[in-house]
Amino acid sequence: MTVRITKAFTFDAAHLLPNVPAGHKCGRLHGHSYRVTLGLEGPLDPQLGWVQDYGEVAAAFRPLRERFDHACLNEIPGLENPTAELLAVYVYRELKPVLPTLVDVTVCESPTTEAVYRP
């Protein structure tokens, strides 16, 4: 039996999008209260009854949260153009080696917008 779980995290960060057309509002430095949701899928552990311990998921994300929170995302190597889409890809690539059951990353930069990376 395969089961999907999710764990969400929040952080506040600033960014600007350097490749948008001149005059676009996202080309100016601004901030968001981001929500990142990690989707994990796998078989239930027959003894424990879970896919993965949520504490392990939180521990895996903690270094990224510390890197992102109250930072300018553009200053992080690999995030020079920190769109929600590219941030989702970045998070996935950073976490997949330590969370092998990770299947997707959702990044919300506002209550009405989100980007989902599902390789």
C-alpha cells in the first residue's frame, strides 16, 4: 500500500526577479511569507504504520529554512532568479538525497499562488 503524506513549512524572505520586463512590479525588491509543502510517497512501514517520521522531515528541511528565513533569496547561490517555480526545484534537489520518498515540492508565495515541482 502506497500512501502520500505532506509536511508544510513557512519562512519570510525577500527577492526580486531580475529577468522580468522593465517596470514589472516583481523586478523591485519585495518580500513574501512563503509556505513550502513537501509531498512524500511510499509504502507504510509495517511496524510503525507511517511513510516517514514527520520529525525526520522537519529535521531535513531545517537547514533550508535557516538559509531562507529573513534572507534575500537572490543572494543564495543557485537562486539568482528566485521565482516560485525555481525555488520549488531548488528545494527538491537539496532534499531528495536525504528524503528519498520526496515526490514533489509546492511553493506558495501568497495565499492565491503556488508552484508545484513534480519531476
